Amino acid sequence: IPLEDRYSYAKDYCLAALRMMMGGRAAEEVMFSQFSSGASGDLKGATELAHRMVCQWGMSEMGPISFGSNAEVFLGRDFMRERDFSEETASAIDKAIHKLLEEAYSDAKKMLIEHKHILVALSEELYERETLDSEEIDALIRKHGAEHLLPVKKESPPGPPYKTTSTAPNKKPNPEPEIGGGIGPGDMIPGPA
């Protein structure tokens, strides 16, 4: 399902998404030993996701609790979120969000250091060709012996992808999409990456 149509996220999926969003920032540190403003969008997205994991979805050590409401209060020139918990709880929430982000960053950096040769190969290929599709990236990762990094893809059930209805002679069959079908080629299942 396209991301905009999803309403439910597993914790493993969210943690993998945090690591992915931290990857650009971690790559800057691994390759250049400094940071740029290039990762600002990813950092903002990662912070928002970590906030939802802690405050709305109960995916932290804070437990299965929803903190605060989504109501916004207008104060002069700024909007502030309405808060219905103590300063102590706010501090614990900040620590839980920070912990999720730090762990994701640490995991991403560790993976990039361990597989720096793949990072270099990908950057060289992108320098030459400007764009790569997912199959080309997967092939490059396999070429460098790191197939275990690729997400697990579930295979589609055997048989034709379409059912056909019977037709009169000299008429082409009318294909109807098969109901169910599972996950198709190119669909990703969050894995250990």
C-alpha cells in the first residue's frame, strides 16, 4: 500500500524508517567527518516520527500511554501544542525521543562504517549515472557480497497474475485482476536494515 494510504505501522517498521532517515547525516560524518545542512529534512521527519512513536503510539519505554492532545493554541505569532502533563513527564518524553533518535543514528553510522565499500561504490555509480532504480541498487549490493542487507521479499503465489474469463471464439480474453495476490515484486518488507 502506498505510504499515504497506510494507517498502521509496526514498531520495527518505524525503527527501520528512523535508521533510514538518519543515514544521510551518518554518511556525512563517516565520509567527510563533518555535517552540512543537507540532512535537515530527514532530521525533521525523524524527530516527528520519534515524537509520534513516544506520544501517540506508545512505542517507547514510557509505555502504552498517549501524551497530550493534537490541539494547537495560538500564542501571538506562534502555535503551541496544548499539553496535559507535568514538566517531569515532558522531560521523560524528551529523553525517550532523544534515545530513539540517538539509537537510530548510532545504528545507521555503524552499518555505514561496516559497509563503507558499498557506500563508496554507490556514490561512484551515482556520480556516473545520476540516478539508480531499486533493482540496480540491489544488484550493486549483491555484487559486493552484502545480500543479507536487502529486505526480504515475499514471493507471489504460483500461477498467472490474472484470471481470465471464458470468451467466445475469435475474441481476446478479458483479464480480471486476481483478488489477494499478496506482495508483488518490488514491494519491500522492513528487515534488519
